[in-house]
Amino acid sequence: MANVLITGASSGIGLATALEFGRAGHTVFATMRNPVRAPQLGEIATRERLPIKICTLDVDSDDSVRTCFAGIGEPIDALVNNAGVERHGCIEELPMEAFLATMNTNYFGAVRCIKAVLPRMREARKGCIVNVSSVSGRIANSPLGAYCASKFALEAISEALAGEVKPFNIRVAIVEPGIQDTKMARAIGNPVRSAYPHALRFAGLFRAALANPIPPQTTAAVIRDVVESGTWQLRHTSGPDAAAFIGWRAAMTDEQWVDWNAQDDESWYAQVQSDFGLNARPETRAAGGASQ
């Protein structure tokens, strides 16, 4: 059994991953920014008598990362960098603070935790680092520019890291979920007011996809398999739509991708319906004028 540290374990994929490992008998250090405000995981762990320890960790803070990892005392066999935030909006309209906050948590937060575990992993000549990215780490589109940028950066540092640490028998994996039923995904389904059409379009796409939700436990199972299997595969998609989305984008030239995003509304909605079978139109514009 392994000692597994998971960031962002208060909800969504992080909470599901902590339960996945705990129920499998691994010792879990489930970290979150404010455990008092997120009691669900601790209550489940107590009720089921799971080997899950709740720890305070704010990945945005150098001091918090140092304090948390030093306080654990035990070697970490697997680090799951899951903590993440999402700010959606078109680039002109999104405030600089949103870009900085997204990059600080999703990219620099992971780097801080990686740097905290690597010395002991390198000395032990074993370990596993799983970075939870997204399909948005492979596909950049509006209104998710800030989020995509942070996930592209996470994927880039993961590739570089994998080559650095393999000689020390440390595995690195990137997990790329598609659209799954989390607070973050549902927030994207609520459009922001914008001079650009993309926010409304993607809100509809997410709402349509979440009508048949894929639970975060799907990604939790992928992460557990990565850690337990000993695989050296770098990238792992999660959910039935993830590989399809990535393959769909890869089949286009960059110019075709730009043009796809720049279509007029009706053409874009029709293309989504054709390509994915999803009616992303706003509810008031659904066929026949009826609500969906």
C-alpha cells in the first residue's frame, strides 16, 4: 500500500480520488485549503473507517506547502496534483487578477508540490507524480483561455519533468478529463455577460453535455490505475468524450480550428449538433421555442 497525497480534495475529482485510494487501503493525505468549510470527506472517512487524513494546504502559498509537507513526516509515494480553479471569460474582458490566480493555482501550485516531494522521491529512487490536467490542456478555446493556458503550462512542465526524473525511477503521468459533473463544469454552464458570443455558446455545450453526466469517480479510477499499475505512459484521457474531443481537434489544421471558433452563432450550434449530437442552443432558442 502507498502513501498518497492529493491536493484539492474538498470536492469533485479530488474528493472522489481520496475515497478511491482510501477504500483500496492506501494511506491518503487529503489536502484542502480550508477543511472546516469542507467536512464531507472527513465525515465519510470516519463513517467508513478509511485511512484518510485531512490536512490543510493552500497550494498558492510557498509557506503553506512547506508547512504541510514537513508536518506529514512520512514519505509520499504518490502525489496527485488535482487542486485547480477556473475563471472563464473572453480575454479582453477577464481581469488580470483572474489570469494570475488561475496560473498560480493550476500551474505554480502543482510546481510547488512537485518540488516539495522530489528530494525524497529521488533519494528513494521511486515515486509517482500524477498531474490532473484537462482536455483543455490540449485544446485552447474561448471563453476558457486563462484556464487552457494554465493547463497547457501544466502539460509542458509534466513532459519536461518526466524526462528529468525517469532515471531516478520516478513516474510522471498527466490525466486529462473531459466534461465531468463537477462544480467547475457546472459553473461554465452559467454564462457571463459578454460582447463576445463564445461564453453563451460554451455554456450551452456544457449544459448539454452535463444532461448525461460523467461522474468525477471516472477520473478517480484512472488516477488509481496509474499509481497502482506502474505504467510509464505519460498521458491518460478520462471519460468517454475526452479522447474523442482531442482526436477531433487533432484532425483540424490550426487555421480550421480558428475558423471553427469564429463561425456565426447558427453555424456553430449546427456544427456542434452535427459533430457531437449536442443541442447547445440557449433554452429559449431550442427547436419549436420550447424549453429543454
